[in-house]
Amino acid sequence: MIGRVSTERRGHVLLIGLDRAAKRNAFDVPLFESLSAALGEYERDADLRCAVLHAHGDHFTGGIELPQWMPHFRTGQWAPLPEGGLDPMGINPDRTRTKPLLMAVQGWCLTIGIELLLAADIRIAADNTRFAQIEIKRGIYPVGGATLRFVTESGWGNAMRWLLTGDEFDAAEALRIGLVQQVVPAGTQLDTALAIAQTIADQAPLAVRQSLLAARTAHLDGERAAAKRLLPDMLTLLDTEDAAEGLRAFLERRPGRFQGR
């Protein structure tokens, strides 16, 4: 346990579980800080290559506990991140993870839940998941990344349909608009995400991280900026032990055994 989240290792994969089920995993400040700390530990541990964020109980999250957050919002900032913690929303460029993160959601997935999905890399939803970005129903608007990323993921009209109404939508709609990549029977979402995470963890870790970096550069800075880095960054990978192992594995027609060096 790290504060209000559980952590469990499965080989090179870290499972991070929101553990406030009695409150539908509503995000109070301590839960946010705990998640930040867990992501920081994941980032620093060289033996961990992929992570899955999930939630204990029937619901992923009922959203934020607004009264706790309003004092922070009035200062124009989120709650301070703990020492060594990363920004769960991926907004702070100096405290953003460089390793892949998957998510598995079920039940209610409101407000910050959607924004965490948009900050993750691959998202799996149980077929009983219900989504809503309801901040406008409370006189505020999303500040955790939904207005930055929803359009990119889902297109303008799809994003505005849900951002400007606060209406609920189901897992089938989330799949249609690209918010999630797969919908599975309730109760199997974590196993599905874990299987994908283990496949990612079997790949060359440095190459996985470089792939993430290249894609993010294209997303944030544009395709031309990212294109300039493609071959130069490939040169750094070609000098690694994993690249040599990858070539041997290709010639010997076997899976690679990568060490992250």
C-alpha cells in the first residue's frame, strides 16, 4: 500500500489500485497524493516496465470531492504533488511519466476518471461502465486535461457532445469515440489490461519508452518536430544491448530476452 492506493507486482508489471471503495473511490486530496506517489515509484524502479491503474470495488471513481478541492482551485493550482511523485494528469511536463500506463475501469467513471483515461496510453472498460464529465453541472469546468485531450482522442463534435452537456454515456459510446480501446464483460477488465501490459513488458523497455516519447512529441509539438528526432533517436537505441539481442533473436527466430540496457 502507498497511502490510499494498493500496489502489486506481477513480474515487470505494477498494478496500482485506487482503494477507497467505501466512497466509490472519490478523489479526495490524499487519494490524489497517493496515486502521485505510486506513479513516482513506478517511474524510478528500473525493474518495472509497465503499469495498470485500476480500482477496488464496484466503481472506478465517483469523481472529485469538490469541497476539498475548491481551496486549491481558488489558488489557481492543483494540490501540491508529494516529493518524488508524478502528475497523474500528465499536465506538468517536469513530473510526467516516461513509461506506459494502462487503465481498467468499471462502474462509475466520472470527471477525473475520464481525465485519467485521457492521460493514460491504453484503456479497457467493463461493459457496465458509465461515464460523465459533469463539472459544468457544478458551475466549473474540467481542469485536469479533458479540454486539452478529448478533442484529439474523439473529434470535436464527439468531445463537445459530452463536455458541454455533462450527460452520461456508456461503454459502447466510449468505444465508438475512442475514449477506450476495448470493452469487456464486467469483472474481466483488469485481467484484459494485465495481459496487454505483460505483452508490453516483454518488449525492449528502452524502445518502448522511445516510442512513447516520439508519439508524445508529435502530439504536443507537431509531426515535423517529431520527424526530426526519428533517426537521431534511433542511433541511441542501436548502441544498446537490447538492440543487439533483438537482432540475435531475429536471426535465431525466437522471442527477445531484453534487459533494458
